[in-house]
Amino acid sequence: MDRVSAFDEPLKKLLGGATAKVMADHLDLHTVGDLLHHYPRRYEERGRLTALTDLPLDEHVTVVAQVAEARVLTFNNGRGRRLEVTLTDGSGRLQLVFFGHGVHKPHKELLPGRRAMFAGKVSVFNRKMQLAHPTYQLLDTGPGEGAGDGDREAVDAFAGRLLPIYPACKQLDSWRIAKAVDTVLPSAREAVDPLPAALREGRGFTPLPEALLKVHRPQTKADIALARDRLKWDEAFVLQVALARRRYADTQLPAVARRPAPGGLLDAFDAKLPFTLTDGQQKVSGEIFDDLATEHPMHRLLQGEVGSGKTMVALRAMLGVVDAGGQAAMLAPTEVLAQQHHRSITEMMGELAENWGLWREAPRQEGRRSGDGRALGGSEQGTKVVLLTGSMGVAARRQALLDLVTGEAGIVIGTHALIEDKVKFHDLGLVVVDEQHRFGVEQRDALRSKGKQPPHLLVMTATPIPRTVAMTVFGDLETSVLDQLPAGRSPIASHVVPAKDKPHFLARAWERVREEVENGHQAYVVCPRIGDDEDEPGGKGGKAPEGDGEKRPPLAVLAIAEQLSEGPLAGLRIEVLHGRMPPEDKDDVMRRFAAGEVDVLVATTVIEVGVNVPNATAMVIMDADRFGVSQLHQLRGRVGRGSAPGLCLLVSEAHEASPARARLSAVAATLDGFELSRIDLEQRREGDVLGQAQSGVRSSLRMLTVIDDEEVIAAAREEAVAVVAVDPGLEHLPELRTALDALLDKEREQYLDKG
């Protein structure tokens, strides 16, 4: 057997079909290599007990504890039996409950004083934390004595002082995973080491086979530290090599340099601005224009707080490209946002967009290409700004397509409709992608392929990204940050409204909305789903709040709008807005809300980004626990955009002790998007940092955490850049190439290759 094939061996050959199927279906582990890279989440020390006081609600946990007491209760006139076992860690307590035929074995084995490892889902019953029907493994028995799952497995895996606790699932306990690891552990000696010898020796790393043995079966805490240091480096380094190769490839691509002509559209636009750009806007614009002047494509990430003026920076870049004879496209994630951008950009440009018709009749000027759609001077300068979305009428769509291919339109704003095959550009020079996290990589790539040469790329996000994440998720992009809000923006007060525990708080929330309207302002009410017949069970964002026993469906726009109209907000002008409304209806509602003709807008997350109505001062988010931290921060950014202070109320029925409530409290406590992005990442660290989690691809980062391992990532990036500079094709590093192929599956390779 050669060295590579040992890690590629299917698990079913070594573990048997049943165990291998559970591992494949529930843990996405298929090969020996997969299982060897399924590292323990933590380690318990034999003789020490797990702290039971801060177990997370609604999550699958593994604990080491001692039985304090056990009793059998009968119910249904003696026909039903229930075993209640109380565990202790010396201070806190946790109740276990077993029913029916499942009572006999644990009643015999879980005697006061016995120690065991227990696994199950934490719930609350009668205000007490409990595990219902947990599986368990006795720890103070000899090999071969009972296991709670019915298998009479040995506890050889726990011979050492440190007990590995693996990420597990309901179908497969941590100790059974440990048993499977024992079976494949000899293959660790076959590990192919991806680190170049000079790097490995220079940093004094433990050899990879030894690191794998130590991470799974450590004898001491020092073993764990050595193994983790080494395995983190592998992940960081291989990923940074992939990104460094992408950046290197980008520097080899040709692009047309786009230098704005003096006295053109950009200068005319700047001269008409009624305010001064912030220092941040001027600095970032300078970075972008420097990139645009080079002959390889710009790849820049522009991140900025909600309301920091990113659109203004992007528009100036687009006007500069138009001045230089090219076209600029802005890709928005939703139709509502595309329409909003089209409206606001047209308003910002004023006559520079509106005077297009006047200019078309003017004599053709020397130096202009036929059909390039630009004026190179004079007061009648302008360019056509067109909108292209999937639901436009046939005639309007045909005209927009014609304007793009002839170059009549210098700027186009659209949705994914812009990347369809039939859309052709005269000379696409710049692509601006708004809210990157909502776009698939294939979409971003398809639009980039529409230029005669690769167009320059500017990615915008209002979700602040910590530096380490920018180095991993967007490692192929240079980063610019706008962290200064324009003058005149107001603070936003945020509060959690515990609707279940304190219903009067919710009543007060609606009173506050009415007060805002009476003071001449407007409000948003946001719900997780629409509530029409087409809604999926559970709806968008539809997981039930953690700790909510009823698991009811998420609250819906249509139902809440009706309840408010007939109840607490009766008499106010209430409208609904959601993604399945006809485009003309959506546009009409947004236009009337912007004009102050609607008091309260009950909407889904279609209003999450880009919607700008300065008179809207209050937002009530229903079932707020069903939204992510970044999404809540985005939604909240729709209020406080004018001179009046903003108010955001986060309504939730989640249990007070649940992670969901902790998340909402964190959002209420700070307006700092960078701080919230850290919290968001810490809570999602098991997810895929490469942003592809929604596709179901297993995370490539098992040991590395982008929040805590900034130094490792930064150092690995430096080393990766040095390696790729000398050997871009990794011709002399076949082991590194192998690791690259193994770590980055085909989908992720594509992601990185497309940048």
C-alpha cells in the first residue's frame, strides 16, 4: 500500500458498513484520512468532573459526572415507569430521565457514586436542566462491562488519564467515535507531510504522524498543545498557499488600465456634491483609483459599517471608469436592492444621469469612439444609468440589453439577471458586487468573464470582517475599510423584548411604534417569513428558537400585518413588503414609504441592506432569535439614518438561558459591527469559514479558529507568499500539492480559483 492510499481507504473497510454509514451520513466522514482529521473537541481528565452549571440549552453535549441519586417513579396507576437520575459535579446538578423499557439497564448500573460519560441533548423541564434518554459509558468499570447504548464495548480508549471528547451526534456517541479512531490510528504513520522540510525544521514542528497520534491519544496536556500547534499550522499554511497562488495568478492576468479623464464625469459629479467626502471615503477612493490605473485586474474588498457611505465610493469609481471609456456594472443581491441602488444613484448623479437625452443630440466630439456612450467634456456631459432585473417587461429589457451592447449605457445596476448568457457589454471595465456574502462564487465569476479582458472587481460588504477572516475568506482580495460615519447620523438604542416571559413588554413596544408615528416618523416591523401558501414549513430563517418547546413556525408578515392593523396599530397606514410580490408592487410600496405615505412597513429581510429612508426611526424585529447576528445588525442599520435617534426592538420567545438570547443581548449591547462579527464567528466557528457552509461542504478548518489564531494565520500567509513566489506551480513540493488537493475539494478549489 502506498503512502497516499492509506488515508484514502474507505471507512467501511475497517469499521464495517453500519458504523461507516452513520459517520458518512451524520458527520460527513468517509475515509481514514477524514476520521484522523476529526479531532477531539476537548479533553476531560479522568477523576475530574464536567462543570454542569453552564451547559448550552438545546445542544448535544458529552459530560463526565457522578451519580448522586437515582429513583424509579410510577405513573398512569402504576402502568408507566420513569427513572430519574441526578448527576453532580460537586456543585451543580443535572437530571437524567429514562422511560418505559429503557429504565431497567440504567437502574441496575447507574448507582449512587458511579462515574460515567453521558451524552444527550440538553432541555429544560420544570425549570430544571435535563437529558432525556441519554446514552452513557461507565468509567469506573473494567473493560467489557456495560455501555448504555446496548453494545458491550470495552473502554480501552479511556485507558489514559485524558479522555478525548469528540464532536458527536445523536446516532454516534463520542466514545464510539474514539473506538473507531483506535482502529484507524495506526494509519497515522502513513501521513504525507505538507510542510516544506525547511519550514518544518525552522519552526521546530512535531512531525505530522506524531501530531496525529498525540491529538487523539495524548498522555499529557503538553502533548495536546504540541499537536494542536502543528495541526493548526497545516490548515493555515495549505489554505494560505491556495490563496497566494490565486493572487499570483491574478497578477499574471491582463486588464485595461482605467484612468479617469480630467474634466470628465467624475469631476463634474464631485463639483456638484452638497457635502465634503469623509477622510475615509477620500482615502479608500484613492486606493481604488490607484488599482484601476494598473494593467492587471483590481481585486478589492470594501468593507464599511452600515451607513458609512460605501455607495458613494463605488459610484465615484464607476464614474471614473466611464470617464476612461469603459462601462461599470453593479450587482445587487435582490430586486428591491437593485431598484433602490438605481434610484439612489440616479438621484446622486442628478442631471449627469438625466441629461443623457440632451447630450445624445449634441455633435459627436473628436476622440470619442462611436457608440461608447460618453461625453468627454462640456456642461451636457452624462451617461445613461440602466436597471436590469429578471422581472422587467420585455420591451424595457430589450432596450436595456441594447444600451449595454452598444455602450449607450455607461452604468448598469442589476440582479443576477446581469450574468445571463444573453447579456453582452460594449466594454465592461468594472464590476461592483454589493453584499458579497449573498452571491455564489459562480455568479461573481460569470460577470467577470463578460469583459474583453477581465474587468476590475470591487466587492462591498456592510458586514464588518475581522482582519484574520479577511485573510482567509477574502484572502485573494486587497482590503479597504470605511470606519467613519458621515456627519448627521444618529445613535440607535436597541433592547431585547422577552415576549413570552413579559408580554407587557411587547404591548409597550407597539406603544413606542405608535409614539414614533405620532411624532411624524415611520417604522419597520420585520418577520422571518411571508406566510402565504407557498411558504415552506418552518419558513426562511425558520429554525425554531432554542429552548422553545412548542417549535411553532416563525411569525409571518401577512399574519402580523393583519394583527397590527386590527389591534395595537389600528388606524395607522400599514403596508407589507416581501420577495414574492410583483416587482411593480414592491417598487410602489417602497416609493410610498420613502415619500412618507406609509406609517409602518411590515416586511421580510428584503429591507436588510441598502434601503435608505431617513424618516424611519423605529424597527421591531419579530422572532429575532431566528436571524443571525450580522443580519440583525444589517436590519438595525435601516433606522437612525436621519437626524432623529433610532430605536430597534428585538422580540423573542427564546428561553432566557439559551444561546439565542445571549446572541440577542450581544446585539443590543453594541453598535460596533466589528465586535458583533467576532461574536458571530465565535458562535459559528464549527461552520465553514470559507463561506460555503450553505452548500453543505464540510469545513476545511478543523483545528484553526480564525478568531483566536491571528498570529498563526498571519505567519502562515507570509510563509505561503514566500513559497509561491519561488515555485508558483509547487513543482518541487509534491506533498504540499497533495495536501492542497485533499484539503480543498473540487468545489472549494473552484471557489478559490475564481476569487
